[in-house]
Amino acid sequence: MTLQEQGFRFFVSANKALYGWVHPAESAERVAAGWVDCTDMTGDEFDVYMGDALEPMEVEEPEDA
């Protein structure tokens, strides 16, 4: 059973620096603190909402020994 199926919600902080699954009992306090519930967004909606905060990560390849 996924976290969403268990009632958890996926929140993103107002500055988009923090994000994660939140227990249902804590959802109201996150909303009050300006966090955005992104649980029901489509992938495209989430990408648009996050904008430049979703810059691709650079992956360093391991050096050959």
C-alpha cells in the first residue's frame, strides 16, 4: 500500500526547497504554514508549479581505478 493510499499527502514548502509526504494529522499545519499540497497534481502540473526549482542534477561518473 502506497503512502497516498494510506492518506498521506505530498507537500512542497512555499520556497520549494523542502518537500515530502506528510501524515494526514499534520496536513492542516503545513497548509497554515504556506506549504502547497501537490498530491493530486499531474506530473505536468507539478513540473509547471515547481518551475526552475526542478533543475536537473549533475551526476558525477566514478573515476576508473
